[in-house]
Amino acid sequence: MKGLEFWKHVSIGRYVESDSMVHRMSPSTKYLWLLAAVLPASVSRSAIVVAAVTLLPLILAPLAGVRIRFLLRGVLPVLPFVALAAAIQLLIAWPNDASPVLARVGPVSVTAREALAVLTMGLRFIAIMTAIGLFTSVTSEGDTARGVEDLFSPLSSLGFPARPLALMIAVAFRFIPIIAGEFESVVKAQAARGADFGAGARGPIRKAKAYLPLLVPVTIRALERAEALAEAMEARCYGTGPATRYVDTAGGAADVVARIVAMLWILAALAGPALAASVGGS
């Protein structure tokens, strides 16, 4: 059963209670720093920028009292998809690729350009997963919703559904570990009845076929949980009348400084490589 544990590999959606300076920041500031990590990692073409963004959550984790190993553990579930994407990158020939050939296995050759692209892609996955994992580690469920509501509250006067959107994002974050737990319980129940998910299922294709029939029961149990959550919210009259808050999330001077630094980081990560290239070309 040890090889069938999925909950321990999930860091996204698991709040780590602490009194660190990162925990005390306002939710909107945490969302801004999440954007500062995810946006450059998603759109930047510079491998140096992507590498720097990958290190950002790992540097902030000790300040938040979150173990780096805990964040990296959340990357494990997506490694098979990263490996598949890397294999596709290496198998497809790149046009006008004049970079040196680093290795050759039969008809497949690995050039320096392809290796850099695969490395950058892997760093993107790690940066995004660790950034989201750190965000959910330092942000409680209530703050997850309040942060979105604070960010989009100026648009509420125009009819934008800021509060429902905040609830939807908060529930999406918190359902990730719940689904992982449900999947683990279903897999262990099937394994106890003689299903083979490990020793006999050699190779990724056979393992994928072994897990495929579990999608239906896991989906049904997730829908049951969602229905129970909706009924509980309806019983508590959620969404009727104006919303009030018990917690003040305005933040202080430290939040203002953190927001300025986050915006400067985004500008440097997105515009820095282009400016450096233009200066170097001139």
C-alpha cells in the first residue's frame, strides 16, 4: 500500500499554519506575488528568467516556515507528463536548428537548442507548481476567497461577480487535496480486492490502463462532495444579502512595500530580457 499513497505527494491546497511575515501579508499581496511567479514562468522565453522564477518560491519558503522538500514533493505527480512532453520535444525535428548535437541515439539526435528547450519547459512546470503550492501553504481558505474579492471589488460596481468568482477559486484550490485523498482511498480499496496497480502493471501504458477505470468512481465521489458542499452553503443562507467580514485584510506598510517589489519583479522579468537584447544589438 505504500506505493499507492497520493496524499503525501500533494502540496497544493494544504495550509501550513504559522505566524511568519509571509502569512501575515494581506491575501491580495499574496495573489500579486503568485502572479509574479506564474506569469513570467508561463510567458517568458528567457531560460535565465525561468530559472530565476523557479528559485523564487524556494527562497520565500524558509521565510514562510514552509519546508522546501514539502514544495518539491508536489512536483512529483506531474513528472510523468513532463517526461512525456520532453520526449515529444526531442522526437520532433526543429527547423533551422544549427546548434551542436549533444547526443545521438539511432535516428534521434539531441541538439543544444532542444536540450535547452526541454530544460526550460521542466523549470516552467516546477516554478508554477511550487509557486501555487507555496501560495496555498501560506493562505487559509477564507483568505483565498477574500483575496480574489479584494482584487476584483472595484469591478463590482460594473456588475462583475467578484464574490462568486472568489468562492469558485477558493473551492478549486481546496478540492485538489480532497480529490487526491478520494483517489487514494478508491485505489487502496480496489487493491485490497485484488486489483493490480503496481507490481504486475509494468510500464507506463499498462499502469495508465490500470488506473483508467477509477475515473468514474472518483468523479462520482467528487460530485457527491460538491453537492454536499452546495447544500451546506445553501442551508447557511450563503449568497443572500450583503456580505460582511469579521477579518480585516487591508494590510499595512509592509504590504505596500511587498506589492511594489512584486510589480518591479514582474516588470524586470518580462521586459528585462528584451531591453538587454536591444542594448546588446545596438
